[in-house]
Amino acid sequence: MTKANGLHHLALTTADMKAQIEFFSDVLGMELVALYWMHGVEGAWHGFLKLNDYASIAFVQTPDIARIDSTIGVTHAGSPSAPSAAGTMQHLALNVDTEAELLTLRDRIRSRGINVVGPIDHGMCKSIYFAGLENLALEIATSAAPIDADAWIDPEVVALAGISAEELERYRRPPAYMGEGGAVPQPPYDPAKPHMVAVPPEQYRYFLSLSDEEFTRMTSQPDPPVKRAAA
């Protein structure tokens, strides 16, 4: 069964790329692995900090970001338990494999002068909590075992969410989809479906009119910014 199987990158906006790189590398020990002009976005920088070989925390900086107000309860939650607008990041939880590693990372964070609380034992995981730059709400968590859905799907909350028994079964066991070898065509534009609203409408409709091959050919930039000598 084909499905998304992990984090490739989580992109966060920043008005100070250097400060975020400094925080995530010094406080959390993450390696900077990419910093370049963001493809297809004029004036934007893209920075990647490594979680593992295939997963990163990424930052995006554009000149406009510094002019957008940060408002707790609207643009940012401000803590892992506070609200923010629908579709915004509520908090970022990073994983470590053991409780010993959790405590070691807590020591590292505190050694950099950053206040951190926990662990809190949530049953499915143990977590520590602290604040990052630009009002990011951050968590480090560890789980001793995979989540047991039978124990952690609460029937009361299922009912409050309006989820029927048939829907719950489908959510827990999504039907397999084997694909059609990439042959499914672009569906017609439907305003009732989600769309990338920040893309100018004419440009967005133009992109949708292109074949997949044309779009890939026109937009891809596979060469890294630094040319390396052949070995």
C-alpha cells in the first residue's frame, strides 16, 4: 500500500534565517544541510536543518515576512495548549528514541539558557516543552512503543467529532490504492476543493493547464547552487 511514511520537511516562515539556524543548530544540535535561493520564489531563501538523511526542518525567509505582524492566538499559538487560526502550525514536536536521550536533550537546551519543562508522561509518549524564536511552540517527545489505536481512540471524542462507526473503520483502515502508474489526469478546477490561494489566479490556472511533463520541465531546478569538482 502506497502512503506517506514520514516527514520529508516541515517548512516554517522566519524573518531572521541566521537566528533560526543558530537556535536549531546550537540548542537542538541539528546540522545545517542546505541554504539557497528558494526555487521559483523571487527574493526567498530556503534553509534546511537535518533531522535524519531524509527528514528536515526547513525555514523560508522573504522580505515580506518581517512586515507581517505575529499575533498570539492568530498567527501563533504561543504554547502547545493554546489556540491559533485554523491551518496554522499549533506546535512542532520533534522525536528522540529513548527517555535517556530526552533528558540529555533537556540538558542541552537548558545549558544554552533556554527554559524547558517536563517530561510530562502522556501515556503514548513522554514530552518536554520550551519556546523557540519568533514565538514557536516546541516539544521533544519519545515513545516506547507504537501508538495502540484501540487504547487511544476515545469513543466520546469520536462521537463529538461526528464520526460514524463506518467512517471510523475507514479512517483506521484506509482502503489500499495501488495507483495507475502516474496516469491519472489533472482533474478540472473545482472551487470547492482546496487550492493554493497565494498563487495569482491566472498563474495557478495556467499551471493546472500544463501537462505534468511540461510543468516538471518548466519549474524544475535540480542543480545545487555550489558546483562540486568531479571526484
